[in-house]
Amino acid sequence: MELLRKQREFLCLEALIQNVGKAAKYKMPQNHKGLNHYFAAQPKSKLKLGKIHACLRGVSFEFLTASGVFSKKRVDLGTKLLIESMILPEKGSVLDVECGYGAVGVAAATFNPNLRVVMVDVNERAVWLAKQNIEINRISNAEVRRGNLYEPVGNLTFDCILSNPPVSAGMSTVRAMIAETPAHMTSKALFQMVVKSKIGGKRLQSFFEEAFGNFTILARESGYRVLMAEKQ
């Protein structure tokens, strides 16, 4: 029965990819002129859909991906390290900042169904994909909002914040993001961010110290590290 269910889900995903332009339910935002990087609000690259499989913490996931979003061909090593090592609360709320197609948020919602997971991204194509991946992976405790960094969540606070940050937008943007993070955290909440060790790793650690007065390296692997800070 499990094999048949997986086969049905695979066929549904194939149909979505083949008919994405035909069904209003899955209407994809059209391309617009703008910056051609992952932090652009409206990617200008031609839409090319794909699907990837990932096994994360022993759980199988299927993700719909597309051109114009980060790491469209696989769950990248940094994101995978964050997912494999992240510490989730037993209950409460989790925020995935700059969620891309939703791998981190979908995984968090799957690993602990008692959590309420919110995913945000400025890229409208990424937001659309994350919404589809919530459905594909049968997630009922997550939602996706579109906007720049913390704008979509207003004054909400969270028990855990996760991020693979938009380094392509510049270190000043990432620094501002880290500085704003404590305002969106409950007391004793954890902020966990994956960074590439050779791309500003030590600078980002100093940003953590500025914002939180503490940080620890939660995990290291394949040139990446997961930084973690607690709101005091």
C-alpha cells in the first residue's frame, strides 16, 4: 500500500510539472524585469520546473523546484547540514527566513507536527514553490508568506528561527537581518543559520556576538557551519 501511495504521489507531481501552465490552481507568476539573482522579488529567468528527492534525517521528501531559485537541482550541502543538525522546540512556532522552495520549513513541520511553521521569502517564484511543496509533502502545520526578510511577520515572535541567508544580496543585508532577529524571538528562543565557512564565516560570527552576545557552532561539514545563538 505504501508503494502504491508513493507511485500515486509521483504521478501527481509529474502531472503538475507538465500542466503547470494549464491549471489556474497552480498559476505561476509571470517573469518580470529585475535583478537575476535569488534575492530578486521577481526572477526574470524563463520558468523551468523540476523535481528532486531528498532523504533528510531518514525521512523521504519530494520537492518541486524551478529556475530562478537557489539550488534547484538538489538540496544543497548547507541546507542539508542545517536540516540534519537543527534543534527544534517541542512546541510553539518556527520561522524559516528566506525559505527558497521550502526544504527547511517543510522538514521542520514534518519532524514535529506540533509546531506552527511560517516560511517567508522575497522571491515570488520561491514562495509559489514552497506552497506547492507543503501540499506535495502533505504538511498541515505550515504556511508561506511573501516579503523581504521579517516584513511578512510584522511583530510576531517565534520560539525558533532558521535561515540559509541571502548572501548574494550582500553582507550588509545579512548583517541587518541578524541584527533584527532578536526582536522576533521569544525568551530563550534559538536562532540557527548555516553559512559557508570561507564566505564571511568569521564576520558572521561577529554579527552574532553583536546581536545576541553569544553564539556557538552547532555543526561543521563540507565547508559549512551552522551558527546558533540564544536570546537571553
